[in-house]
Amino acid sequence: MSTYQRNMALTGEPPKALNTGQKVGSAIGLFGLGILVLSIFNITFPNKALWLTISLSMIAGGIIWFARSQYKNTQPGIKNNGVWFKSISSRGLLGWLSAVGLCGFYIVLYFYPQYLGQGSDGAANTGLIGLFDPLSYLLKGQPASQWFVYGVLYTIAIISFGIKFLMKYRHNRYERLRTYSVMFFQTAFAFLIPEIMAGLNGDLPYYDLKNVWPLNYYLFDQWNVNGLLANGSVGLTLLLWGIASIFVITPILTYKYGKRWYCSWVCGCGGLAETAGDAFRQLSDKSRKAWKVERWLVHTVLVFAVISTTGVIHSYLGDGSKYWLSASTFLIGVAVFLTLLLAFVWIFRREELKKDAKFGAVGFLVIILSFIAMHFFSQTDSLFFFKSHEVRSTYGFLIGSIFSGVVGTGFYPIMGSRVWCRFGCPMAAILGLQQRLFSKFRITTNGGQCISCGNCSTYCEMGIDVRAYAQKGENIVRASCVGCGVCSAVCPRGVLKLENGPLEGRINPKDVLLGQDVDLMDLLKNKGN
């Protein structure tokens, strides 16, 4: 057998031409997209509500039609389907063009909304944003904004590509359930409920109910806090919900289920990556170098988030004349909390940390404490050498806009679907630390059954070399793992299993190389007890 034939046996046949159904689906979707493109060039539509409905329906319908035609005559189960032979999914010309197009759209949407028709100084919307005015008035009684347009398109993408995902993974109950979950949370909690609440409470800041600090990086901004407090019990409830999510809800759920409860079941960024980004998941870099960059970069972003948020809260607490909590007491509280947290980890979970992780944790703590100490020694009103809001603005621009939006989504066709989740999301960093050190979640492996096909590693969007763990029969306990379960879904031998059970009775990877070396009777007795 030639090398080419051997590769075909592993990767599947090269992609054939689109069938009739896929061509029809493509034509329908492109026609709907064409309406939006024409609106950008200020083509006037006589009935905006009708044409917007036609456009969005055709985009979603085209995606679903294409997916149905692609999977309806195939056997359940995951196959490679020639992904490395398709230009769009193997960093070919179509992949690069898609990346450029996505990045360009995000840049215009974020920084130049006037080119999309955003009205200013009381002027009416025109162009693309004006086309969405009827839907915006229906939901909240206000004209559309660039963020409303973004929210609609984002939700349409997750729903339509989510249906495609359901067809592809129809053999796997876990994948179906979590896809229904992200579709529901995006539609209800991230889009409909906040928009309707904004209409009912005109001064209430937009509030994505499923976003948690530091992913919701503006939660403690003064304008947001003042806006919430100005709306009485509703706003106060939302503020308390945000605080409880950080210190109570998130740690409990992560302890029980790992970070997958959020990253793969609730989060909108993860929802888009899992649905619209599914075709690009194999592009994630599995090298050790990428892993090292990931670990340092994502935790640096987390430290940036902590420092900027601390500075913003400190800046408006002032001398405590308006709030019961003074600025100095707040800074001391932050320093004590972080010190105690590191001390707890160092005492009870020190063996779980690798050498560079230990140095990194201490180094990051020293950086944060140094900023706080400099404030007291310098006797200045600012926590930094420059204004706190400038730091916060820089964070919002570099992390909130460029990294999470432009790079995070635009680079799907180049670096895989979880670029933001891997390298930049501070929420993923916090949940990852909790999962690595305290969670009951594990992916257990049966090394004796592994045939080293590599499907698990290929389709891990977080860049984890799952096969290396499976070959050794070693439990996968990685801070970066989002528990999407695709590695288990594509395994032809049932080697991988997602578990939330107790640590007792599990195979110890330090003592065992392969599953056949374990005294299985002892394991059964322990489980029986």
C-alpha cells in the first residue's frame, strides 16, 4: 500500500463535489447574506421588517439545508470526511480569505460602526444597522445599535450551526444535550432577556445574565454599578447575582462538574466555537511550545484583569464618603484574600503544581501586591503610575475587543475554534485553576483499548494531545480542558470517559502504564464499598 493510500485510510476520502442539496443550501444562504451586504451599500428596502426576515431566514435555512444534505445519507458516527483536503478547513486559500473577511467585519463593527449605518447625534440609522431597526423596536422599543446587530447575527449563527452540529453528532447524547444548552443560553439569557429588560427598564445597563467576571469585565465599572443601583431592586439583584456568581456559584459548579459546565454548556464564546467553529477544531496547535505559550499568556491576561478591575473599583471608592467600603480597606482586603488563596493552594495542593506553575503563581501575586504597596508608599490617589481608567480602557481595547473579538473569532480558519478560550479568556483561566486543583471532573482512559488512531488529539480544540494520555491509561486532568467530550465522541474504541465521580477507585497513572496491569478485582471491590 502506498503512503497516499495509507493516509486515505486514516483521513477518509478526499471531498467530492457538493451534492445537489448542498448547492441549493449554499445558494439560499448566500442570497440571504447578499441582502445584508446590499444594505451596507445603502440599498433602500421598501419594507425593512420583511426583507430582514427574509434575509435571516434564508441564512439560517441555507445552513440547515446544507447540513441536512451533507449528513442525511451517512451512518451515525464521526469521520474525518477529508477535512485536511478542503481549502476552508486546512488553512487553504478559502480559509485565509474567510479569516480576513471575519477580522475585517469585526474591526468595522467594533470601531467604525458608522460605515454600517450607525446614526449619531440623534440621526436615524441607515444601511445594515438601519435594516435591523424593526426587530430592535419590537424587542425593546429603541433603534438598533451595532451591538444589537452583532447579537442577532451571533444568535442566528449559534442556532443554525448548532442544528448542523446536532445532525453531525446525532449518535452522541452528551453532545446533543450540551448543544441544546448553549443554543438556549445564548438565545434566552444572552440575547432575548437582556434586550427585553432594556426595553422595560430604560436606564438599566445591558446585562448578559450568563456572563461572569472577569469575562464580564465591565461588571464593576462605575457607570455599570451606578446604572444598576439606580434601577432599584432589579439592578441591585443583578449586581448581587454577579458577585455571587464569582465567589459562590462558579466554585461550587466547577468543583462538581469541572469548567465544562460553563465553557461547553453556557458560555456564548464557547457556544460559537463549538457550533460555527466546529469545522476548524482540528487546526488547534498540539505542540508543547503552544501549550507553554498558552499557560503563560492566559494567566497574564487574568492578572491584567485583576489589576485593572482593582484599579477601577479603587478609583471610585475614594475616601469612602459615598460608599461604606473605603478605598484603602478594599486594597488591603484584595491583598489579604489573594495571599490567603495562594497560601491555601501552596499548603494543600502544592504537589499538583509543576515547577514553572509555582514560580508563576508567586510571581503574579508579587506583581499585584507590588501595585497595591506602591499606592500606600507613594500616597497618591491612583493605584497605578497612570490613571486607573486608562488601564481599564486599554484592557477593554486589547482584550475585550481585539483579542476576544477580532482574533478570537476571525482566526477560526487559521488557529482553530478556541483561540480566545485557550490563549486569552481570563474566565477560562480561573475555571481552569479550579478544575486542575479542586474539581471532581476527570476524563478517564482505558489504555489497553487504545489503537493510537489519533482522532482524539486531532479533534481536541484546546490543543491537548489526548492520545498521549490514552496510550498510558492516564486520567486527563488539564486546566485547559473544557470538557466538550468530542475526543470521546470520535474515539472508535470507547477509550475515553467523562466522569464527575470521587477520586477513590480510579487507576493511578503514576503506578500503571497500561490498563492490563491493574488489579481489576480490587477496583470492583472498592467501588462496591
